Amino acid sequence: MDINKHVGREVNMIYQDKQGAITYRHVSIRSVDASRAEVYDHGKRGPRTLQLDGILDWRPLRERA
């Protein structure tokens, strides 16, 4: 799946940082370029820049009816 299709939406993801720590994150994707995603991290309550190669898995949240 292409994460670019979900700009402006919320996703849950598993992320591994440069030190090897693995975290579960609930984020809103603001923008994506060739190597990074600019997101709003709901758990940390602030903006973050994530490296695309650190995103191990992600799933979009279902739309609410």
C-alpha cells in the first residue's frame, strides 16, 4: 500500500527509530516526500518527522459513519 494516498488521514503504525527502538504510533499524515513523512503524533501531542524506511507497518483508521 502507498502511504502517499493517506495524506490528511489518520493511521496507526509501527515505527523503528535510528537507535532501534520500536514504537506504536497513532498519527495524522501531513505530507510525504521521497524519504520522510511529516506527521502529527497524537500520542506525543505534537508534530514529528519520520523516516519512511523506519515505518515497519501501518494501517489506516476506518472512516467513522
